[in-house]
Amino acid sequence: MMQRALAAVCAWLPFWLRPRYILDLRARSSQWKKIRAQHLIKESACVACGRSRELEVHHIVPVSVDPSRELDENNLITLCADPCHRVFGHFLSYHCYNKNVREMAEYYRWRMQRRICLPAKPVNKDSTHHAN
Ligand SMILES: [Zn+2]
Ligand SMILES: [Zn+2]
């Protein structure tokens, strides 16, 4: 395929010269699919919020920074797409990353499980206006 040929050519470039999307193509190799699936079995909910929908397997150190850790289980963490991947994995910018993501996500989860909730109030039609 064209994409494979392009990826093969780019493999000759130093990693910091490779276009990001080529690294993404590499990351979607059959080996990555397998590693990703195995990781999702082991860690099947967002580490930060505990939800299990729209999960993404995030590279703690991005593949563009260290391609050798692309398939390293210790470099992976399960996060939901939004907000946890965006916030904890990338501090709101996919040009950035958070090397302490696991520590922060686990702390957030621990805190969230101890959150203080207000007692449920009966809903009335003015409830959106915070009458008191
Ligand atoms: Zn989450
Ligand atoms: Zn990510």
C-alpha cells in the first residue's frame, strides 16, 4: 500500500524528522493493535475517572519523542477520550504531554471516589436559576 511505502521511506529518517502522521501509521501496525487490545483487557476503565466508554490507550512518553517505547506496556495508560486523555495526558494540547500522568490520574480517581455530593433536591421548574 501507498501508506506502507511512505512509512518505509520515513523509517530512514531520524525520528525527529518524521512527520507525526507517519508515526501514527506505525503505531497502528498489527502489533500495536494487539498490544492495545491486551492493555485494554488489563486496564479496562479510565484510570482517572473510572468510566469505560470512549477509551483510548495513551502513550505516556509520546511515540514521536521515544519511538522505542511505542509497544512498551509500562508506557501505556487507559484514559477516556474526553476529558481525561486531553487533560491528564496532554494538559489540553496534543503538542504537550504529562510524564506524571499515571500518578495524577490515580490521585484524581482517589479524590473523586471521596468527593462530597450535595443531597438530592426535588427538581422544580426554577431549579436552573438557583433561587436561593
Ligand atoms: Zn476519564
Ligand atoms: Zn495521548
